[in-house]
Amino acid sequence: MNYIVRAFYNWYRNAMKRPQYRRLIILGTLIYLLSPVDISPDLIPILGWIDDGLLIFLLVSELSSLFWKYSQKRHNDRTVDDNSSYATTIDVEVIQ
């Protein structure tokens, strides 16, 4: 059972890293969470909520990770553009 969960988790993370699959995975996850069809029905008190909770956790963690990477990249691009006019070259002579 642990192998199945780890395999699904690795597949989900690898799919989210590829831009061509990212939107499809996010859309599919949202459709699954909103649809009445489930792997385990929500009428079963605990087991029915585990799959939904797991998918919500994966979706939120991946979206926050993507947002964090995007904001860091945007901040780094802005910092490089702002400091480009102040770049100076320093000549160093080596004494042996």
C-alpha cells in the first residue's frame, strides 16, 4: 500500500513539473474534487474523505510551490534589471 501511495505522489510531482501537463493536472484535480464520482465515496465517514484530503493537500502544496518559484524568479529578474546600470568591472592584478 505504501508503494502505491509513493508511486502516485512521485507521478503527481513529476507531472506538475512539466508545463505541458501542469494545467491539465490542476484542472483534472479540481474536476475530481468537485464531481460526485469518487474512488471512495464520501458517504463512508473517514475513508471517503482521505482521498479528497490527499488531493487537496497535493494541489495546494504544488500550487504554493509553483507560486513561490514564480515569485522568486520574478524578484530575481527585477533585481538583475534594476542593478544592471550599476554594474562595474574590477581589474585585478595577480602578484606571484
